[in-house]
Amino acid sequence: MNHLYRICFFIALVLPVVAVSAADAPVLREVEQWDVYEIELEGPSGGNPFLDVRLSASFSDGFRRFEVDGFYDGDGVYRIRFMPDRPGRWTYFTQSNRRQLTNRQGAFEATPAAKGNRGPVQVHRTFHFAYADGTPYYPFGTTAYNWLHRKDRLRAETLETLAEAPFNKVRMLLYPEDEKARPMPPEFPFEGDDPRNQEWDFERLNPAFFRRVEEGILALRDLGIEADVILFHKYGEDWGFEAMDPEVDDRYLRYVIARLAAYRNVWWSVANEWDFVRTKTMDDWDRYFKILSDHDPYGRLRSIHNGFRMYDNRKDWVTHASIQNGAAVEEPGRAQMYRDVWEKPVVYDEVKYEGDLVQRWGNLSAEEMVHRFWAGTVAGTYVGHGECYQHPSREIWLTTGGVLRGGSPERIGFLRSILEDAPGPVDPVDKWQDPTMGGIHGEYYLVYFGREAPEKWRFQLFRRGLAEGQEYAVEIIDTWNMTITPVDTTFVVTRKDGYHFIDRGGRAVELPGKPYHALRIRRVGGESVFAVEELPLL
Amino acid sequence: MNHLYRICFFIALVLPVVAVSAADAPVLREVEQWDVYEIELEGPSGGNPFLDVRLSASFSDGFRRFEVDGFYDGDGVYRIRFMPDRPGRWTYFTQSNRRQLTNRQGAFEATPAAKGNRGPVQVHRTFHFAYADGTPYYPFGTTAYNWLHRKDRLRAETLETLAEAPFNKVRMLLYPEDEKARPMPPEFPFEGDDPRNQEWDFERLNPAFFRRVEEGILALRDLGIEADVILFHKYGEDWGFEAMDPEVDDRYLRYVIARLAAYRNVWWSVANEWDFVRTKTMDDWDRYFKILSDHDPYGRLRSIHNGFRMYDNRKDWVTHASIQNGAAVEEPGRAQMYRDVWEKPVVYDEVKYEGDLVQRWGNLSAEEMVHRFWAGTVAGTYVGHGECYQHPSREIWLTTGGVLRGGSPERIGFLRSILEDAPGPVDPVDKWQDPTMGGIHGEYYLVYFGREAPEKWRFQLFRRGLAEGQEYAVEIIDTWNMTITPVDTTFVVTRKDGYHFIDRGGRAVELPGKPYHALRIRRVGGESVFAVEELPLL
């Protein structure tokens, strides 16, 4: 706890008492750190507030300043939402081109985050993620594209499913998909008389639509789930949202940022299958990223999801790669390669889906889905889930949400629990040499054998972080049956050659000779070695 | 032959006759298209010409203009070298800050390229290369880092070896490696009294060193071999060339460009294992690229070769990726991934070497080396060779040149002949789905089974470019024994499903059940289909 934090904490505890006892000191409204403080203002409702009225506020904790856009919420109501990232006293004043809305001042108190509120997820150690409080965040995402835009019963069912499922991120479309022959979405992002004929008033956003979106995002937040919000896609072709003019696109984006950015579980996914959206150019995609960078005061995570062609994820405004490529986690040795070229976290959000469709992107077995999670994990990358089993209800998790029917989620949860037990994120241990092993040099290793069914594994670790006499405990993991079986001995290492250490007795680990098995190896004795070498070993 | 070309060709044939018959018309010097026209001028030798004298020339064919730097060649001699890229009459004038050297004017005649002169190699169709005359160039490179800097006997032997070898590119260091306990290089790039003590005059380059380099490059050119010239590396630490000041680096680069850029077989490799050179920053590497882009009038191919970390090969000034990563071509499905992210040709210049060293980068079997060439080829990428067998002579091909002792070159030559027989460059046929197959949709396929030893292969092709009733001939290739065995039947295709066509009779190709086999499949009947689809098939 640093000094500033201590002071703030003190204020937060003491202030309500002071406020009550000193009648002429105003009582400060309180909001939890990383929650949302909302300013509500009455303003003009005539003309077109979406076009005519500019509104923002400047928030400061006395050290830093955040410029935050407000938005029109209909019926003469304007709102400005702000997420305080530190506890303590915050002040603000508004700016507007309307007298009613400008120079409104105020203050509030941010209280320290309560248990379960770890703040927004950020990039951590180049290839990984952590919550703002430092807790590692290992993405175990799923996709339910259109769940936000279904009727309340189905939305509630989706949330019930997620409450029990192992997923801590959901990918979802901000504007609705045109699901052929399915019920109309209850709301649309723009005002309009006849959705089927694309008769929108693109100059008027629809606050009711966004309120419904926000309810969904907040419900996810309360379940500890990140909302990976897809801003553009081509699946709304019946509605016409993928072919709006640039000014409309940009206004839509600014409005979305003003409404949603303050929610700490929001991630921005600029597009799904960006290269399949034939109504945009690369300049458009770059511009959307720039708008997000410029106007989101919190720098929420930003990515763009590919179809067949890769976006240049090295660009500054991309925080992590959001990849569609099932082949990359199908066999060992592939997943890691994108880490090298982008030097950012690699999230394989789409590796084909568990399901029974005739399309080859939608018919993975549960075993194969689980396999891909493990293959990505030992490569120091993250894998996402999706499910598309056909069902008489026409409800398919991937599209509508609802219930999960597949065999992979439970096993994905098992992997998640293993990763969350690890002492830190997993990286490749001996890049370009041994694609089966990830871990932390000299401390912790996961070895995944995939489709191989070895009957033994000679105990051998890459030299980095190792020293004579260190002791290692080994457990055998059945990734499908979710068992962890300790090996009844400790392995003591000795140098084998310029690259490896082996067990002093040259012993091997006996394995059951079945596919989809893994090892967890942990140092249980001997010194820790500072695991840095002058040059990596090729 | 376009109109301009025809005119030039006419002039080239007729002009000598005219010049002889009309005594007062000057006889134009002639030089072959894509060869080097050299201006030699007498100038000042006092002071320090390397620092004091600026010299360049402006060349034009009446349509375009090239600004070309000159250089000081010692003993009061200055030279400007220029490669005319089109036949026809070229004029020039010089510019200098010395009266003797400035405003010298002249003209010459570029004659059409003779047989065997196909011009410089350029990037072709995103992922491939072609000579300037349009002939595809498939890189089959090798590495002999220090061959330029060995005694004449060994250099001659290297050239004799290359004359018989299958390689059409050699990677080589421009400044010498410090080979411990080996003979001193005959010349160094700078003047200096005591090389071992790094007592260089970094303000004076050594023309004798560069003349020796040029002899080597020209000898390669005459063998039809590209010279991939490595400009910086860390293996010269005993000499100190990797730790020069930025001004010296830049002057060295400008001098190298002035001397070498006109040779059509020159490629620029900014560094070997750039990330292992701890005396440079990323800004330095970027600046070297920029100097090459700005001052090489011909835009010779530019790359940078990695150690453990990837340079951002998306940067504009990189023409192709020059990669060290043996793992990428060890198993199928990996090599293609870098194509996706960089959208440039991917050359795996270093995939470990055939040899018997204890180091794991230097002990591939010949079989494994050949395997990696095939694995890279069917992925639409290119692989490079290297060899490091220990020998009593202490001559190792990788370092010194000399003779080849390994088993892979002959088989690499076999692959090269197959590729040069193909109707065009090989690309992945069904990216992310079938990593064993490369080719040209509906026309030509190579299938490589690698370490697999199948006994049959069910005839099946990805749907793009296919139509009912097309006929295909199949040959079985033994990549190691270099045999091509035709299958005694023709396969007639019919649609199987949304993805594939198969043989009408559902037939398979019988295979010998041994590793390292491949198939060559060519359409021999039926219509050609324009092989473009609206969206790629995931």
C-alpha cells in the first residue's frame, strides 16, 4: 500500500463520519474504485442532440486529468460516465456548447475496490494479461455473437449458463446479426421505421438499444466476465450497418465509447473477420483504432479479429492479437510463432468450434476443442471456445447463447484451474526446439503430449534456470478425464550437456500410453537460479 | 516487346555502323542492359577524399533519371557505377564539390541483355521472386559466411564448388569474421596498422578490400548466383567493426552502396542475427534500411536476418523476410504462418545446418536438411542450405567455403529442377487446412508427406479451380533417391462436398510406405477454371 493509497483509504473510512458531524460540509457521493461514477444532467431535447450538442467532462484526482465524453440518453437527459482508477477524492467540471450543460462542477470519493473487483484487464509482461490490481488474468473466452440482441428469457438463460461455465470472456456483436428467419432483435442501434428495409435515421442513435447492451455488459461484469465487444462485422448485411458512411461510423464509435468505456470489463474488438467486410478499407480500420485510442480515456484492450488475412498486429494501437486460425493450435509448434512476430499477447479467439455442422469450421469434437486449448496454453498463448451443435430450438450457443451442450467446457475449466494454480503465466521454455513444453524456467513446467501416446517420458529440462541438485515433483494430468496423479518420487537434476539437465539416475516418468495427457512439473527443492542468459540458445 | 524496346533494339543494332560511316559522330560506348557502366575520373588525392569529396552522377534514358553516388577508389581515381535497366541511349552528367570532377558529361548505349542475363531479382506476386525479364527466380541459397575473405586458392575452390552445386544464392559477410586461430584476412574494409588491436583509421576505407569483394560478387554473377551481402554482424568482434560510431556506419554503408549496388546480383542483408548485435539499437537498424532505400538507385532486395527475435518485417523498407527458424520447416503447417503476417516472400535462410557439430544448430542429417527444403516449398516459402562438417583442413563450408561434403546438395538440386519445371510459384492450396499441399489451383500440385509413410493417398483436391471431369496425372517422387515415377492412370475429378473434389471412381494413389515421398499432380485434361472465389473458404 503506497502513501497516496493510505491517505485515500483513510479518507474513505473517516469521511462519512465527518460529513455527518459537520453539517455544513457537503456529503461526497462515493463510488468504488474501477466502478462507474455517472453524472446525469438535464439539457435540451429539441433539434438533434446527437449532432448538435457537445458535452464532456474533465476529471482529476489532483495528480492526473481525464477528458471524458458525455452522451445523450434521450428525453432531455445527458450522461457522463467515468471510471476512477484510484481511490481518493476526484473533482470534475463539464464543458459543453449548451449553457445548461457547461461548467457544472462536482466532486466524489472513490473508495478502495471491494473484494472481487480487481479492476480492468491490461497487458502484462508482453504476452500476457493481468487485472489492474496485479492478479494474472488468463483469458478463457467463449463466443456468443448475438446473445445481447435476443429476448429477455434467452438472455437470462445465457447469463445463468455463464454463471456456471468456466469462461471469463465473451465475444459478442455490438450491432445485431441478421439471423435469417429468426425473431427480430428487440432494439436497434439507430432509430428507424422499417429495419427490414434499412430505413434508418443514421443521425439518431437509439438509447434504448444501448441501455440493453449495458445491462448485458454489467451482468457479465458481476459474473467476473470480460465483454469483448465487436464493433463492426459483416453479419448485419440485412440491416445495413456494415455499409454506413464514415461520418456515421465515427459518430457511432464515439457514442459507443462515451457509453461503454467506463465499464471496466469492456474490451474493444474493432471487427470480426475484418477482411470479409468488403465495405471498408484498411484506412477505415486504422481510423477506428485511432478513434478508440484517442477517445477512450482508459485505454481499454483493443484488437481486430481476422478472417483469412492477418491485420498488422504490430501497429501501436493494437494491444493484443485476436486470431482466427484453428490450424495454429492443431499441432504443436505453430501457436508460438505469432508471439514472435507481434510481441504481444496472442489470443486464438477462434480455432473452429465444437459442434456438428457440415462446415469444417463448426464440427470439432469436444476432445479436439480441449486439445487445442492445451496446445495453445503450453505455447504461451490463449485459446477461445465456441459451440455450434444443431438443436430443435434453433438456439445455438455460438449465435444465440442459451445453454451449452458440449463436452469441452468442463475440461476447459479444469485447464483454467491448473493455470490459475500456476505461479505465473506460461511461456515457451525452449522456443523452436521443444513445442510440447511451457512454463517458468527452473520453477514450473507444463508438458503436453497432444495426440501422442507415449509410455514414458525421460525426465529432461532445458538448462535455463536449472542448477545441480534441484528437486522436481511430477504429476500426470489426464486432460480429458480431469485427473491429476502425482508420481511417487522426486527427480534430482544434473547437467546432461550444453542444453539440458536430466534426472541423476537418468529416470523417466511412466505414462499411461494414451493421448491427451500432460505433465505438471514443479521445483520442490534446491536453489532458485536467476534465469537470465546473455544470449538465448539456438 | 514494347514500342520503346523495339526502338532501342533498332538503335543498338544500327548505331555502330552509323558511327563508323559518319566520322564526326562520336562512337558510343556500349554496355549490356543490367550490366555496369563505369565512369572513371581523375581527381584530388590530397586531404581525405573519403571525407572531403562529394561525387555523384545523374543518369537518364530520356524518360527517367537515376541519381548515383560515386566513390573514391584510391590513387586519385574516382568511379561512378551505373546499371542501365533498359536498352537504349543513356546520358549523364556528374556533380561534385571538386572542379575536376563536376559537370563531366557523356552518353552510352545500353544493348539488350544477352542470353543468361535476366536482370536483377525482384519481388514477384507478393510471396515470390522473379528476374527483371519476368523469369521466376526460386531461391535455393547456401551460406558461406567468410568465403570472400579467404586466400585466393580457397576462394577459387569455393567458386568451382558453386559452379557444380545447385545453389543460386550465397549469403556472405561483407566485413570479415574473426575466425579464432585462423589465417588473417588478406584485406580489411578500413585502413589500419594493427588489426588485432583494432587500430583502424575509420575515416579511410580500403579500396583494395572492396575490389576483392567485387571480384567475388562478379564471379558469382557469372555463375548465375545472387550475392546476399550481410552488412553488419557480431562475428567481427575481434576487429571491432560491430562497434563503430554511427557516422562511420553510415559512411561505410554509403560507400558500399556506391561500389556494389550497380551489380545486378547484389542483395542487401542488413544484418545477420541482428538481435545478437548488442552495440546497435532498433533505431540503428531502421536507419540502415533507410540509407539503403534512399541511396541505392535500383531498390535491390533488402532484408535483415534474425537470431532469436523477429524484426518487424512489415516495415516498408523490408522487401522479404530472411528468417532463422529451423522449427518452422521441421513439421508441416508452420512455415506458411509467417507469410500471413508479413505478406512478403519468406526465405528461411537458416533452418540449422547439415553437419556433425555438437551444437544443435549444426548437426542436421542430410535427410533432415532435404526434408526441410520440401516442407518449406509446399508451404510457398523458400529454404536455405548450410553445411558444417568438421574436417582436418579446418575448412567448413558454412564459414570458409571450399568443398561440399554433405548429402543434401544433390537432392536440393533435384527439388530445384522440379520447381523450375512447375508452371509458376507454389502457394498453399488450402491454407490452414492441408499443410502438405502447395501448388496452383486447378493446374499443378505438390503434395509432400514428410516423415509420414503412407501406403496410399486418396485422390482429393481442394475445390478452387476445379470442375467436373478435369483429368489429372500423378507422379510419385522419392525426394531422397531422386526418382519420379508416373502413376499409370489418369484421375478424373468429381465434386465430393463443399470443399473437395475426388476421383470419380474414388480411387487412391498407391504409395511405397516410406518417408520423404511426394506427389506431383498436373491437370492433363478438362477445362481451366478461373480460380477466384468471392471469399476464401475457412
